[in-house]
Amino acid sequence: MRSLALITASLLAAVPAQAAKISDISTTNLGEQALRFFTFQDPSLRYALVGSVLLGITCGLLGSFIVVRKMALVGDALSHAVLPGVALGFLWGQTKDPVAIFVGATIAGLIGTAVVGLIKQTTRLKEDAALGLVLASFFAVGICLVTMIQRLPTGNKSGIDKFLFGQAAAISAGDVRLMLLVTVLSVAAIALFYKECLVTSFDVDFARAAGFPTQLIHHGIMLLLAFAIVVALQAVGVVLVSAMLITPAAAAYLLTDRMHRMLLLAALFGMLAGAIGAFTSFLGNNLPTGPFMVLGASAVFLGAFLFGPQHGVLARWWKRRSRAGRINRENSLKSIYRILEEREFRGEDVALRELAEFRHESIEEARAGTLELSRHGLVTRGEEGNVVFFTPTGWQRACEIVRNHRLWELYLTNAVQFAADHVHEDADKIEHVIGTETVREIERRLQFANRDPHGRLIPGLEDIYPAVTGRRA
């Protein structure tokens, strides 16, 4: 936290020069403008960049708890409910005082949250309906108040309308100090009460039984969430602030199954989105920072959605494709084993024609299948690919698949009382995914039986590991 404050202070203390607004550009060359961005010479740019990064950290951290608690709509409703407080905070002193607006918006947000709870407790309406009512009604009141302010003599110059869609260029040093305070407060609260927040987020019943103050923790998170929403209004506005709460956290959720990593990734993605928004809007005239921040966060989410190592679309597609290929190879091995079994293992070669007939496929399909087996070191091919032989690895895997299939058939008929002619299809599926420990347990329960329900031999350890037992069927 101390390093965060030092970095913020150093950026704000850089040499002032040139434009007063992030969108005021005197050059049109993108290269020159990009170089100018990284000099941090423009005061408004420094404020916009630091403010965007700070709110990215805050929204990323608190948004993570919103996502895992399945309260995304709460963040959206709360972001719209604060607008009346923004307007009242402005009317209090007829100026855009950050502290007055912060206090007014926070109070409005907390009132909105209390109204949602009151509607849930006193009516038959569910939480989503209560949130929708509060979101619409509070936002409507806020729009009316903002319109009234715009009609005041100095209303058009107040800048209060920028809270609807955000204007990072209007962020002042006071706004940045307030953002830094909220960021430090959020980081400190999460660090100190991480265990309590973690338990109540994933299992509130267990947390309540264990004596955790679940309601106090919930209201504490809601208070921090209200703070985060209020400080984010200046940059992204009421309309888009919920996107900064949800999108970085959702991207992090797709990339990890550990909460502490999710928090770090969400904060990093929030910072990245803030920097992208400030940089992109600096490249052209009157480009909005807030929407570009949301687009930056959405781009990060898209990357996680497509390329995530576990839950990404491409990773899942590759896993399905790999699994389908593995199952097809194992079915071919099982077919070769069955052919050898039917001739009582006289000879070790299987003709391509025999395999094609057994699997009810064409010669070319059988040839392609055996070629795939050869690539994986499971068979060797002879007579120009018209004959195949098991390799030691292929023989071992074939025996494992046949054993898994026949053990499962026997288990279903003996333990579950399935008819013997109704277990084949189920065994065809389970044989490819059943684990070694499960197989060992089934063998013990079946007292190491060596025949399946149809009287066929179940391959044993001496067949699967001949190098160890010194035997082979």
C-alpha cells in the first residue's frame, strides 16, 4: 500500500505542461501522441491515468467478491442508486466538491441497499425484482435531479452531467486523493479480513455455524462496494461502472480456481483496463476514457474466454478433440485384442481386413486408424500396412481397456443387479475414464473375479504388466 501511494505521488508530481484536458490534442500524428502519453507531461493525463488505475484496482478486488457471491446485479443496482446522492452532494454547496459528492453518493447507495433488503423481507418479491425496482426508481430520481441542476444559472458549467457517462479528463487532484484513500482502505480491509470474506463468500451457512459475523461482513463489503462505485463515477459514469466491477473479476474467474490468485488477477486486469482507457482516449480528440476502459476490460475477458488454459473455449475444444481421438484409439486397441482373443491368441498379427470387418468400417478407415495407433507407439505395421502387431505399450493399454470394460459389466450385474445384456453400452463409456484406484476397489469388491458376466476372461495383472509378472496371455 505504501508503494502504491508513492507511485501515485510521483506521477502527480511530474512536470506540468501543455493540455488541461486529456482530449485536448494539438498533434494528429499517432506516434507522436503515443510518445507524448508516456512522458506523463500533461496534468490531466496524469490525473486520468492514476485515477483509472486506482479504480481498476479497487473495482477488481471488490468485484471478485461480487462475482463469487453471485451478486452482479447488486453492483449494477448500487451503481445506479448513487446518482441521486451525487446530485444532492452537488446541491449542498453548489460546487462539484469531491467530498460532498462522495458522502452524498455513499449515503444514497446504502439507502438503496437497505430498501432492497426491506422489500425482500416485507414482500413476496425475490431479490432480482427488488434490485430492478431500486435500480429504476433511484436512477429516475437521479436523472430528474441532474436535469434540475442543468437548469440552474450555472448548471451547464457544473459538469454534473459527466457522472452519467464519465469523463476521466475532469478528474482532479482531490478526486485522485479520494480514489487513493478508497483503494488503500479496500486493500487493507481485504488483507485483514481475507479469511472471513473468503468463508462467507463460498459457504455462508458454514460461516454462520462457525460463529462468523456474516451480516456484518456482508454490510462491510457493501460499504466498500459503495465507496468503489462512487470514486469510479467520475471516470466511467453511472452507466458503465458495473462493467468495471464485473468484467475484470469475471476474466480472472475463468483463469484460476484459487481466490487469492483471482484477487491478484482481477486487480491486474482492472489496472490494465484503466491504462488502456487512458492511453486510447489520449490518441484522439474527444475520445471517452470510460468506454475505452470498459472495452479494454472486455478485451481481457475475451482473451480469457477464448484462450484460458482450463475454461477457455479453445482449451475445452482441444480437450474434447484429444479425448475423442484417445477414445477412438482405445476402441481400436480393444478391437485388435478381441480379434486375437477369438482365435485364442494364436499368432500376434491382425490383418487390416479383419480389423475393418470387426469394426464395421472400410479398409481405408481401418488403415487410417492403425496409422494413428502407430504414431502413438501402440502398434507396429507390417506387409505395407496390411498387418498390425501390438507393441508392449499397446498390449498393456488394450488389456487395461478390456479389463475396465469387463469389470464394470460384472460390477453392474453383481452389485447393482443389472441384466447382463444391458451393461455393454454403459461399460463402453466408463472403460475410458475409470481410474486406477476405482478399478482396484472394484476388484476387491468382486473378490478378484476373472470372468465377466458373459464368461469371458478378464485380463489380470500378469497380462497388463508381463515384465513384472513374467507372463503374458
